[in-house]
Amino acid sequence: MEEIKQEKQNKESAELTYEGTALEDKPRDIVENLQQELANYKEKYLRLYAEFENYKKVANKEKEEIINYANEKLIGELLPVIDNFELAIKHGNQETDSKWFEGIKTGLDNALKEFLRILEKFGLKQIETVGKPFNPEFHHAVSTLETNDMEENMIAEELRKGYLYKDKVLRASLVTVSKKPKPLSEGKKTEKED
């Protein structure tokens, strides 16, 4: 009988040990789980915060761009007015025998200068052309001119002015681009090949 009692006590102490270990491990597991959960939430929070900061930067950049280019459409619509002023002045230069034409020319010239000064104040700039190297970002070539007087790919003539609005091309310049004439020997070879 004593053996049964001993066995029973051993069993109970084993259960207590097992249950005691389990009870002691449970709070540790709970703490570790909570710490892991907290770390996961913290990581999610930091990612969300970083995404929000990136969103704010992008939104501020877009807002700044909208503000900077708010008048772009208006100024683009006014460019034909500048073209007409320049055309009138050009025709006025051909009629120099009359004081009336000279007065109109002077008036239009002054009006154009004032108009351009005002637009320049708001960010409009003329693109430089004649004598400059051809740049497809700023110039649109509509023809070429064979000449020995200029280097190749230089702007020989401006047909219509181009404009920048702040740092953006509003309208490209229409230009004639120089190119070197072909030597006569090349032309003869080409005719023989045809």
C-alpha cells in the first residue's frame, strides 16, 4: 500500500512540477507574444509614417508646381498677340517713306516692349536662337540652309520666336538650321549611282 501512496505522491509532484513549469512559462510566452505584437505594430506605424511623409512631400511638390505654372495657359494664349505686334513692326520697317508709318511703327514697338516686360516679370523669357547651336528641346527646325558662313547645326534664321515659361518650354522656336554644302564630287557620285 505504501507503494501505491508513494506512486500517487510521485505522480502529484510530477503534475505539480509540470503544471508549475507551465504556469511559469505562460506569462513568459504572453510577454514575448505581446512584445512581438508591439514590435509588429511599431514597424507598421513607422512604415505608415514614412509613407505619409512621402505623400506630404509629393503633395507639396505638386502644389508648388500648380502655383508656379498657374498662368501658363494665359501666357500661351497671349503669344499670338506678340506675333502680331512683331509682324506689324516688320511691315512698318518696309514703309519708311511716310511719317505716319514711322509713328505706327514706333508706337507698336513701344507697346511690344512694354508687353514683353510685363510678361517677363511673370516668368516669360524668349528663347535665344540666331547664331546659337540647334537644340531640339528649345528649337523646331522647319528647314535647312546650306552655307559655308556658319558651322553645321547652327541656327541661321528665326521664323517664329519661342518662349520659356519659368524653366519650361512654352513654345519652341521655329528655325532654319545651317548645314555644310555637299561637295560637287559627292553629288556626281549620287547621280551616277541612280
